[in-house]
Amino acid sequence: MGRSTRLLALLQALRRRHQPVTAATLARELEVSERTIYRDLSELATQGAPIKGEAGVGYVLRPGFFLPPLMLTQDETEAVLLGLRYVGQRGDDVLNKAAENARAKINSVLSEDMQAIAIAPMTIPGPDGKQFPENKVSLTLLRSAIRMQKRLSIAYVDQAERHSRRVVWPIQIGFMDTARVLSAWCELRDDFRFFRTDRILAAELGERYPARRADLVRTFQTQMQNPIT
């Protein structure tokens, strides 16, 4: 790869990591010598990139550094546009509008070749999935509870038409092909549960729940990847 492309790839490799990474690891990833990595790190630091670290310990890109916008390869651009098309099919009104705005911003700065690909994409997300059951509680309220890390008191009806009252700690909203689900810690079950949003009959915000959402998400993902048998 050319030098400018290599410098950008090195910045990307550093930006993906939150812990120091050694020059040897970077050299293997970029398929260059460690000497080249040291030289490139020095060049980037000279140009103002806030790189912290030392040989033998590792290097990290300090927070607050932003790469030039849309420095994406053709494959990366295709991946982003595919994701936005998927959101346009399966998202709610808020996400649909956000995806439309993001797509317009991206298209406005694409090269002519990439604009042609955006108009006639090489990849598509599959059949339209907009036939979702109607929600009685808006996703806006659920998003607010997630962002503010607040308890939700919900009235819920399951597939067997059994009604229950739950207090949950909402952490994520999932957009499936035929339904949307709220992932949350359920105080009643003392465990994580999925709640279809169209089966939430009512919801009321409560106090902030006694946990960090990021920690709950990590625990939830670990459980999903290693289910108890």
C-alpha cells in the first residue's frame, strides 16, 4: 500500500483499540516491518496525532482525535450504506429519518464512482420487513429509559395472553424481521428477559436503576454467547 494509505490504516488500527498495542502487533496487522511502524508513528506524531506510548510497552491514540470524515474504502462505504438500507427497512420513524439523513450526508461527499454504486448497490438487505405489530407504548419512551438508565414499570401480556406487571431495567431495543424486542433485566425473574414491544401495554418511567447499562450489556452478551444448558 502507498505511504498515505498506510498512515491512515495505522491511525485506524490505533483508533480501534482502547488499550496500548505494541509495534510488533501493528506490524503484523499492516504487514510491514516494526521499523516502518516506528517511523510512521513518529511521522503521525509530528503531524499532530495525539499518540501516547513507548517502544516495548505499546501505543494508544488519545481520545478526542478525529480522522477526516468519510475516509472509507469502497468496501467500507458499501458496508455502511447496506446498514443504512437495513435500518430504513426495519427501523421505526426515528431511525428511518436518521438513516435517510445519514445516507444523504454520505452521498453528498462520495466520488462519482461510489455515487453510482450507491444508486445501484451491489448488496441489498433482503425483503422489506416493515410489517410490524403496532406498539401501544412508543419506542421513544423506551429509548429514553435506556439512555437515562431508568427503571420501567410495565404492564405486559405474553403469547399465552397472561398479564403481568414487571419492573425492568431496559438496556437495548432489538429490531427483528417480524417484531421488535426490549432487552432488560427483570426484577421479578432476577434475570435478563426479552419483551416484545407490541406486548407492552403500558409503561412508566421510574428511578435510575442501580447498575451501569454498559456493564449490564456486557453481562447480557456473555450470557447470550454462553447459554446455560
